[in-house]
Amino acid sequence: MNIMIIGGGGREHAILRAIKKNSQVETVYMLPGNGGMAEEAVCTGIGATDLDGIIAFAKENPVDYAVVAPDDPLVMGCVDRLNEIGIPCFGPRANAAIIEGSKAFSKDLMKKYQIPTAAYEIFQDLDAALNYLDTAPIPTVVKADGLALGKGVIIAMTREEAKRAVTEMMADHKFGKSGSTVVIEEFLEGPEVSVLSFTDGKVVKPMVSSMDHKRAKDNDKGLNTGGMGTVAPNPYYTDAIAAEFMETIFLPTIRAMEAEGRPFCGCLYFGLMLTKDGPKVIEYNCRFGDPETQVVLPLLESDLLTIMQATTNGTLEETEVKFSPRNACCVITASAGYPEAYQKGYPIVMTEEAKAHTYVAGAKISDGVLVTNGGRVTGTTAVADTLSEAIKEAYRLADGVKFENSYRRSDIGQRALKA
């Protein structure tokens, strides 16, 4: 089989390695891929949002199955376009990917189907939003409606901060069209849990839970990022809580999407919070999380490609989805300055041992040398019997990844250990 994977980051590198465990896989085409995966797949350089380029490539090359990994091409309708030329895909069609593409849509869906979430208001008028913030409970959460690379959510601790966030989104167009509509919602407190799940539109099979670390600096200080590291499983996510989530959130969401004529197939990511009033949905994502994928897939014992095809074929009910009972930790090594301005082009040196456990995200080949080309450059993952061992080993391996101007958090997993 020849597989096409759309995307070019650490998440896609993790998917690539998991898919290549299937002995039927011959060639994997990455669109675009990056320099760090060039030895493992055919990296085409075709952008993940270049839908015309993707379709042209698929017509010219033998592609048996496609995995559309990032949010942008899913929301843009990449799966729809590939299906039109007869290529089966892992991932939702555009009318289902809207569950991430529009926070206003997802909040209204939860309200309509009584799926627990934070109280909220939606605004398309700046003055109305600012007036609302004069009396809104503080702290509050301001969200750009559309996709914003994981950075369109501001937790505002003061009224001034909330008004600044709304103004930057709606008037200054900080996130382009994504911020023309904003959702202002209740600030929830409690442990966060990320659960990725496989679904064929009828059946939901959750993956092992994880805990993300969004802030740039230790002790959850600094700006929000796409994620500086993850651990799995999340110690707050007990069997009892998992059963409650299945009945109150997972299945109701899938049934709601089907009832709306938007059946969801692929990976549905549930961003959850365990509040004093019970579990609530913070957000949905229509795809594998990044870097959650880099800790979840190393624990998958079943065959990833078989599961993916089952979500496409509607046969997930009878397909095995089994995870190891062990623990995993992923540590991100980033460019100094991320998530704001940072420099690129520094040579990356990895020991062979580190390379085998590292997923490359922001890198390219320049004059035959692998160099930095992004904010989050690598994610190094270790699996061990205990969480403390996995954390220790992940940091030991990450020390084998070196480039100038690098930084990483030193406390990934500490919150989980305290739990």
C-alpha cells in the first residue's frame, strides 16, 4: 500500500512511524513533510493547505489511502476533495470539521444537545463585546471563533486584559478572519484532560488520556503555545471518570453531529476539564493533537492503519484498539523566543539514540544539513513502567538533541506526579 499523509510537523512524524509498522505499507508520501523525516518517507514539499497541489499529486501518484492530519486542510475540505477522486481518507469531511473550525458552532451544538460546557456569549460586534465585558465575571476566557494555530484563546485575569484581547481579535485582526467573531466564556477551574478518540461516526473508542503543558515557561508561566510537552496517561482520568465522560460527552457529541447531518469520522479530540460541578468540554479538535499524538501513539499496541481504515469503512465496532498500560512523556525542544519572534537556520545535532525517540517538527534540510525552521523544533518521547521513569528518560534523551538558541521547560510531568 502507498499512503499519503498531509502535514509536516511532529504529529505527522509520529503518525508516519506508527503507520510504517504495518508490513503492507510500501511508500509513504508526506505533503509537505520536513527535513527530519526525509529518511523515512518521500517528502514532497507540497503545502498542507495547497488543496489543488494535493489533488494533482494524488492523481499523478499511486495513493491507496490518505491521512489528513492538520486542522486547516480538514476545515477547508481536503477529505471531500480526495474522496471525489476516489481516495479513501482518515479524517472528517468539512461539514464535520466545523466542530473545530468554528467555536461558535461547537458551543451552540453543546447548548442544543445539553453537553456540559462553560457558559458563553458570542459576539460579532466589537462595541457589544466591550459593553458585555463591563459587567462580565472576571477572570474570563476570550476565544477567536476560527482556527488560530492554538493561540486564539486568551485567559483574561482582568477586565482590561479581556477588552484588549477582544480588540486585538476583532479590530486589529490579529488572527485574520478567525477573530471576526469571538466567544467570551465562563472561566472554569479544575484539572484539564485531553482525550483523543477514534470514531467512525457511530462508535467512539477513546485513546489513552494525556496532560498537555501549554505555557511557554516552567510553572505554567509565560504565553500560551501549541504545547511544550505531554504525559500519558493523565492521572486525573480514572476509570470512573472515563465512564462518565463516555455517557455525558463522548457519545452525545457523536450522536449530535449525526443528528445535524454532519457525521464525524476520524480523530475527535476532546479538551476536557474536571470542575467542581462535574466534567465539562473546553474545546473540540477535529484531528490528532500536537504534541499529544507524540505520547499517545507510542503507547498504541494495535495497528494504527487498520484502525484508521475502520473509521473510514464504518467497522470500528469490531476493530481492536489496545493501548499499553505503561507511561509516556514527551518533551518539546523549541527555538528561544517562541511563541513570539525567533530565529531559524541553526544546525540540529542528535545522537542516534535521541534520534530514534524524537519526532521532528520545525526543521528543514539546508545544504545537506538539518537546521531549525520553526518554533517547536523537536519532541522527544520516552515510554517506561512508571511516570517518573518516563519523565526522567525523556529528559535524558532530549539532552541528545542540540541546536543553538534552544530552550525547553524543565517541569513537564511534575503536575501529573503531584496528582
